[in-house]
Amino acid sequence: MGKEKIEALIEGGKATAAPPLGPALGPMGVNIGQVISEINKKTESFKGMKVPITVIIDTDTKDFEIEVGTPPTSQLIKKELNLQKGASYPNIQKIANMSIEQVIKVAKMKLDSLHVPSLKSAVKTIIGSANSLGVLVEGKNAKEINADIDSGKFDKEIEAEATETPEEKKAILKEQLEAVQKKYAKELEKRKVSAAPKEDNKEKKK
């Protein structure tokens, strides 16, 4: 008969035999428990996020393979940093500071879907997405940190595929963020004030 595809949206690492997967897999004659276990293993790193998956089943041999899609890059960054949303004024409103290790972690998750030649290229793509959310990387904006990457400053971490931020770096990241926030505080306040009347006018028109 060939191959059948079953597509579903599941929570990372928490697929179950309940609908939609169970009833769809049942008629296929595959070991449902084995399929669910494999899905959860492959989506473990996306805990707390909705992930699109595709189960491809050979209806003759009952062999199966699982393809895992990935959530949007912005969602992965927000999840990694425990952010609810991005900044309203990302150029001057900096809401978080990622370590290069955190960027590498997200880059590895997205590597297959980014269609880039290397992990280093994926890292630079993730940095661009972080910048649009108002997120610094190692205390710098996208242009500055990408220049550091091009110069080889983070080759060691990228080649090692390091994903754990050293404890001593966490305090430095916090200090860097606070310094940048202080630098832009007045400009941000002005921007908010100038935007306020426009919001008021919108309310009056309603």
C-alpha cells in the first residue's frame, strides 16, 4: 500500500496515545507505545512548546519514521529567556541578554530548518531574531556580536557546541544588560511619552 502520513501538533516531550495521535495510529497496525515514546524522545528539547510532528508509516512493513518541525525562532528565544513578549522598541529597549551558549542551544534546535551551511551561520541567524525582540547577546547588539563571531572570538564555544552558560558569566550578563538599559533609559522614556498621545487619540476616536 505504500506510506501513510499522520500530522499532529503536540506539546514537546508530552505526546500521548489520546487524540489526535492514538485514534490515527490505531488502524495503522504499528506499536503505538513505541511511536509515542520515539516522538517524546525527539521533542524533549521543546518542553512547554507546541511542536508540529509527522509520523510516516510504511503500511506493509509497519516501520515508521518521525519528522519534527520546530517552533518559530522567536518562540524558542522567549522560552529560553522566560520572556512573555518582545520589546516594543527593540532598538533602544533591551529586555534580556543572552549568552553565546544560549544562542548555540537555540541554533541547534533550528539547524535543520534554517538551511544554512554551518552552525556558525545558524548562530548569526538566531542573533538577528534576538535583536528584533530587543535581546542583546553577550551585552552587544546584532551588528557588534556578529563582528565578534566573524573574527573568531566564539569559535571555541561554537565548535564545542556549548549550550550551558557558565555560572560566573550569568552575573556579567546581568550587569551588561543593566548598563545598556541605563544608557537608553532617557531615550526610551521620551519614545514612550511621544507615543502616548497617539494612543489617547485612538481611544477618543473609538
